[in-house]
Amino acid sequence: MFKKTRIQELLGLEYPIFQGGMAWVANADLAAAVSNGGGLGVIAAGNMPPELLDREIKRAKSMTDRPFAVNIMLMSPTAEAAIEVVAENRVPVVTTGAGSPGKVIERLKPLGTIIIPVIASVAHAKRVEKQGADAVVAEGTEAGGHIGELTTMVLVPQVADAVSIPVVAAGGIADGRGVVAAFALGAEGVQVGTRFVCAVESPAHEAYKRMIIEATDRSTVVTGRTTGHPVRCIKNKLTRRFEEMEAAGVSLEELEALGAGKLRAAVTDGDVEWGSVMAGQSAGLVKKVQPAAEIIKELFSDAERILRGLENRLE
Ligand code: TUI
């Protein structure tokens, strides 16, 4: 077995693994299944109305006694309301994404909330450490959804060198090999998104799960670079239309209108042709739908086996 990392000590986790805070996918059912499996389950506030977030937090509490987190998507118009719902419910851990978490830290740190921002650069990691973050998730561009520029391979070791708080690696990790690689790069934990979309307990539509399972190495594409908000999705009619419109130089408003509501259409209604099928490059590594607890066990038993194999390569 692995020695406990600072991330496990900080959060009281059996395994050093977070579930990604994926909008519309990361609900109470998935979060509770991951937490009950020994990882950190995460409810994504996304664009949820505050009443719905409140309901999901209470539902998660009824399904698990273990710690779970809420992810606050900072670009969302509902972010401020989400901070208040998290405060009222005394959620023990918050992860943030897609922006600067200053307000989250200011409001929630005095309540004792553990705050773990997702960052995509060394500068941002240093800034949040100074602001009082307890750890960071360093997310490479292999990840799904809204992404930064740097790969996990180069981001994680540079962030690990630059900060003294624990680093969790994200982006491209979907199996035991990825876990070992993340630890080799200086991470003390991993965050996994795409593989948990395909958990039995994930509410994603069957068609969404099937699209991930059928994906290969080059199935994803990044659109929206011209808007300043690049997003990685599985290629479909929507991403092709997006590429055409970006090439034609249409306005930001038109591009935003094309994207509006499309993630929910894919996740909830299963519209995988015209919906936004956000997924990481690791989709090509995801082979089946499995219970979340089984995914976690498999990742870490494979990681252990791989490490022992590596040790045998030493003279
Ligand atoms: O946030 C994510 N992934 C997401 S959010 C999302 S919802 C969405 N839908 C449509 C368009 C855009 C978003 C889907 N996937 N991951 C965490 C993440 N954070 N990745 C990159 C960043 C990030 C980027 C810039 C964090 C901070 C930042 O700048 C901070 C600053 O102020 O310098």
C-alpha cells in the first residue's frame, strides 16, 4: 500500500483521488458514490440555481458520512449564490475552477472550509497559495471542458516546485499508469473526470457515456480559442459548426449563443450530435461503465502493481 499523502491527511481520505467537478454530471449521486468509495466526491455547482445546489448538498449528506466537496465555477453568474449555499450548509471542502478564487477564500476560509482551487499555470498556483489556498489541483490541457495551455506533464512538476501546499494532478489521468505518472511528477493526489462520467452512478445520459467509451486517441477537439475560453469536447456536429463559425470570424455573441445550454443538452437529454460532449483526451482510455468504487480500487491496485514492476527495472 502507498504511504498516506498530505492530501489524504488534510481531507481524511482512504485514497488520494478527487472526482472532477463536472457541470450537470457531478451531482449528489456521483459525489456520494466517490466519497463512499474512499475518494473525494465533488458536486459541481456549475450554473445550478442555488435551491438546486442546496438540495444536492443535502442529498449527498444523506447518502454519505464521508467528506465531499462542492466545485464553484467562477465564470458562472451563480457563483456568488453558490458561495452562500456552501457557507450555510457548512460544506467542508470547496474546489474552484475557471477563474480567481479570491472571493471564495475571503468568505469561506474564516468558516474553516478547506479551499482547493483548480489552476492551469505556475503564476496562478503561487497567487492562490499566497491568498490562503490549502492545496491546488494543477490541471493540464488534456482535460475536458474549459482548459489552459500547458500539458499535465510540464505543469505538475513546475507547480510542485513553485508552491509548498500539496498538488493534485489533473488532465489525462484515467488509469493506474496515469496515477503513477502523476506521483512521479510531484503530485500527492489525482483528480479524475472523464472516467467518472462513465461511472454507474453518474447521471450522464447513456449516449454520452457511449460516446466516451467509443472515443479513440484523437476524438476530442478544442474550440473557442478565439473567444479566450477554449473548451475540449468530443468531435461532433456542434464542434464542426463551431470551427466553421470561428474560421469565418463571427462575433463573440454569436459563438456564445451557439454554445448556450449545449452541455446540459448532451448530459441530460443525450443530444450527442448538437450538444457539447465535454471530455478529456483520456476518453480514449475509458473502456466500460463501472461503479465509482470499483474505478477507484482498480486505479490504485494497478498503480501499485506498476510501481512494483518499475522497481524491478532497477539494477
Ligand atoms: O473549470 C474547469 N473546467 C470547466 S468549467 C466548465 S463550464 C464552461 N462552459 C462553457 C465555457 C466555459 C466553461 C467546463 N469545464 N476546469 C478548471 C480550470 N480552471 N481549467 C482552467 C482553469 C483556469 C483558467 C484560468 C483557472 C484560472 C484561470 O485564470 C485565473 C486568473 O485570474 O488568472
